[in-house]
Amino acid sequence: MPLSVELVGLLPEVYKVCTKCQPLDYLGFAGVDYVSEQLAAYPEQIQIEQKGLLDLYHRLGEDFAGSVIPVPVGLMSFRGMWLSIRYGLKNAPAVIIEKKRVIQGQLIYDRIKLAIEEELEKRDGGVFRNF
């Protein structure tokens, strides 16, 4: 069973779309670029954080294909607020691995990758290998 890795941050509404619907961009088919318009409305620092979370999402998918399920969670969503209270998250991006380990602030990929590999090894009895 894959590990749950929640990526918590100030995310645009576009990330709240049902994951089953995400592959089909219906508004994009109609020529409406709602994603760029939405992202342009955010301050530059928030855009940088959003890009970092998006890059992290894709990299986790590439490096841990099938072993990890990255889940974007908007900080202002009900789940995001609950996680913020539960884990004492600050107003900065955070990664919550399998509801146990929390990494927040600067999300350094090597640190996140190591934490995920450790959790996979614990779960799999020390036999996890990332090829």
C-alpha cells in the first residue's frame, strides 16, 4: 500500500479539482486559461511556494512511482486547517508523511526523500529499494 504524503500550502483553487477530473481540462479545451489567471493573482512569494509544491508533487511521482501518493492540501481548506492545528503548522509549506512525520518551512528535496525512504523501509521491514 502506498504511503500518503500530504503537501500543505497556500494552493490555488485549481488544485481542489477532483483528481479523477484533472486529466481533462474542460475549460482549457474551450481556450480559457484559468490556471494562469488564478496564479497571477497571488503575490510573488506565494507563487514561488506554489511552484515548489508543484515541482515536489511531480518529482515524488517520478522518484517513488506507485510507492507514494502525493496529496495536495490547501492550507485554507478544512483539511488544511485541521492539519495546521493538529501539527502546529506555520504559514509556510509543509509535508506530512503518513500522518507521522512533518517537514515544514524550507522543503529541501533530499531531506523529504530521505524521510520517505525511511518510512518505506520501516513499513516494508527494511527491504525498500528505490530503483
